[in-house]
Amino acid sequence: MNFKKYWLTQSKLINWIKKPKIALKQKKNNFFTWFPDGKLNIYSNCVEQYLKGKTKNKIAIYFVDKNNKITSLTYKKLDDQINKFCSYLIRSVNNKKINRVMIHASSSKWSAISMLSCAKLGIHFSVVFEDLAKQAIEKRVKIFRPDIIFSISRNKDLIKFFSDLKNTKIKYFYELKNENIKSIKKYKNTNIKSGDSFFSIFTSGSTGDPKGITHSYGGFLLYVVYTCRQQFGMKKKSIVLTASDAGWINGHNYSLFGPLAIGATTILMEKPISLLDETFLKKLFKLKISILYLPVTLIRLMKKIFKGKHKYKSIATLGSMGEPLAPAVGEWFSNCFSNGKKAIVNTYYQTETGAIICSPKHNESSKFSPHGSAGKPLNKYIKLLKLHKNEKREIKLQNLWPGCMTNILNGYSEWKKYWDKKNNFRMFDLGTIKNDNIFVHGRLDDVINIRGHRIGSEEVESTVLKLKEVFECSAISVEDELEGYILYLFVVSKQKDLDEKINSMIKSIFGVYALPKKIYYLTELPKTRSGKILRRLLRDILLNPKSKDYGDLSTILNSEIVNEIQYVVTDNE
């Protein structure tokens, strides 16, 4: 069986209005369509199929607002809300055709309802973060060109910008409380071609400018449902917390559409889980969460809060995103929550992949991937270009997979960058392989060439993180006129005198050439809200520590950390 036939057999995992007979249609310039003859409606898969019998009264979504208030909607009440919003949406444009909707909100009741409403009506949508800077939103509006924007903002400058837009209507979520949005009728689902554009999402910008990545209907939903089942063992009885903002890819796949398509219950949070206090976090766990999928930094935060063994035995699976989970942290989690029996799932993915590419399955006998490993490709049909055991090579995929992005809003020139001359899909990461496990050694532009030696920043970081005193670490290289490139380390630790230990560890693994010129100690690393380290910012501050402009920092979780980094760097000059 080839990969096309395999995915055609897997297409049975979701419900189709018109079942596909063709798996994949490839066009020129690497454009493609999964299940081109198939038609479906994602809303039907996520909500309507669960409106029969007892499942209609099952909780579909828990909402945690900014004040830590927890509310919920059953599948039946969620359906009612969607139909009301569809009515309001259509009336907002006087029943004219809507091609694109921009949703300016964090993970909340209104972002979920508007996303699902667009899925029901077959409208291409894009979610942007609630607290993006005005300049960042301007860029996204210009690229996406929405017919209507639904915003949660009360910022006067932003409201002025919205009001001046031509050919774009603006509505505010907070006005809906005063609007009569009662549905006159139950809106009929739109029959949508599998290859039509479902949503566009902007990349994090952790290493560069954001790009508008577009995913299609059929391929995306199938692949998400597939990975929900395979990697997390997700079932109807599952209660899922991914703690991912709606502006990220995980706010689409594993926070909303995946769990609902399976008939599970998902938890959406308006503010980052890192801002929750210990009391409320423990209250949250009493919802009997069974699947946690969190950035490693948040898992480390949990380790600080939860000590000893706990009664939250409902947790069956822990997934880590952003970077591999260190065995010590994974073992702590497993032992803390139920005598070492929990499944630990390291994952590797990108916004461009739509969902997970590499990871162990939740039911594999081994609890942990080898330290530093992203796990294995999902199956033999996720075929990577051959990697070497010792030599670092760029990670590329030979076969297309259903979750793969189908376009880039920024234009064809950006699309071309993702394909090499042999039409392999580029991940822009360097990797090696050992015992079928993939080891990611950082982005291509994070590879450091020190005195003729090529080394990935993540290799250095992984080595330093073996020290129990080190909480987090980021290795940054800066070009030097005399030495070529110089390595610097940013370390998060309670101890500020670890230079000797860190240098000894690095020297023992890599040799003298890899020793950092300076080690800086911080209270935390700068991160995006998805948990990715903003290496670009660290590098920019090293180069110009007194600058007042470090570009677009709209996705940064804690903007105050910029001042701390500047202070630490200048103080050590």
C-alpha cells in the first residue's frame, strides 16, 4: 500500500457528505489537493453529529475567562449559540457573500463560536491575538483582506484603525450582549469541497517575520482526528487541556476542532496557564482532565507547584510541545500523578504541518522517547528524507500528508521556499537519527559555526539542561569580526554561580571550542505565547542592548522581560 492509498483508507475517520475516491491531486509548482472529489462540513463533524441522544447534553467546552471564572456549554447549547451567531454574521453584511472573516480575540467563548460558525458556513477565517500591537494587526489585515472583522478590543487607536478600513466591516464581541442575535432558523450547513481554504494562521515569528499559513478542510480535519487518536488516545470521554491560544495552530487542532470531532470535552482559557495561581490550577485539575498537552516550560512550572503524589489520577496522557521533555521532568510527572504509569508523549510539529509529524504513540511500552528526541515519524507513510546518525542534515519530508499547509498568503515566492529541487518539503530544522528516533538540533539559522565547528543551539541547550540546577537555557550565537561566531548562554536558575559547572559540562561533551563567552542569568526566557523561545530577541539585544525598537514583539508572553535582558547584558559588558 502506498501513502495515497493509506490516507484514503484513513479518510473513514471523519464524516463526508460526498466520500472521496481520490486521495491526492498534485498540480504544478507543488500545489496539491487532498481528497479533491470529497465534500464535507467540519461543523457537522464537530457538533451536529453529537446532538442525538444523551451526547447532546454532554459538556463540549469549558471556558475559563480572565477572572478565572469557569463556564461551560453542552453540545446542544453550543449548537444553539452557533446558529445565533451565524444569523448575526450574515445580517452584519446584509446577506451579502462573505469570503473571509478575521477573528481578533484570545481563546474564549466568542472565538470558539465564531470559528465554528465559519466552519458551518464555509467561510475562510483567520484568528489573531487579542493583544497584538496595532502595527502587527495592520500587517495581518493587509495580507488577509477580510470582509469583516470581529474584535474584542477596546483600544482607541485600534478602533480608529478599524473604522478607517475600506471594504471591511468591523463588529465588536462585547456588543453582542446588547444585540438581538436570536436565530430565526437553524442554519443549513454548507457543503464544502475538501480542498477549499479553511483557515489561515500566522506563524509565531520566533525566528523571523510571521507568514500566513493556509490549511484546507478535508486534509486538516482528517489528520487532526488521526493524530488525536494515535498520539493521545483521545476518546469521547476524554477531557482535554492544551492551554493554547486560538491564535496558534494548537488553538485550532488540539484545543478545538480535534477534541470536538471526536466528541470529547475541551478546556479553553482566555489567559495563559502560566499566569494561574496554585489554588486555581488545582481547582482546574478537579475537572478530571485526562489529556494534557503543554509547552515544556509550563510542565516545569507545574513541577514547582505540585509536589509529592496527587489525587488527580484522571490524567492519562501528557504531551509536550515546543521541545522534548527531559526524562527527569517526565518521570516526576508520571510518579507524581500515578505511580509511574502515565503516558508521556514528546511531539514534533510546525504550523505548516497542521498537526504532529513525529512522536511516540500514547500506548507504546516505552514511557519516554530517548532524551532530546522528538520521537519517531507517525507511521511509515510520514517518510523523512534519510537522516544520518552523526551528520546533521536538514529534515525534509518526501511524501505529502493530509495536514500539510496548502498555501501561503504572502505569495508564491514564500511558498517556493518550502520545496527543494526534488519537491521534498523543507522543515528548516537540522536533525539526526538514532534507532529510528529523530533528534532535532535547531533551526537552520540557529546552527552555530564556532572556529570551524558546526553545532546546533539546541544541542548545547540540551546538554546544559542536564544540570538539575538549570530550569531553562538558550544558546545564542553572534557574529564577530575576529572570531567568526561567539556563543552566549542565557540561563534560568535560582543559582547565579553555575559558570564553572556549565562550562565543565559543555567542555566534556563538545570540547573547549564550544565554551560560551558569557553566561547571563535571567528570571525567565522571552517566549511567545505558544512557549517558543524568542531567540531572535535575545540575539538582537546582544547586538544592541540599548535599543528601543526590537521589531515586532506582538507575540511575546511577558514584555517586561525585555528590560531585564537589557539590564543583564549591559551590566555584564
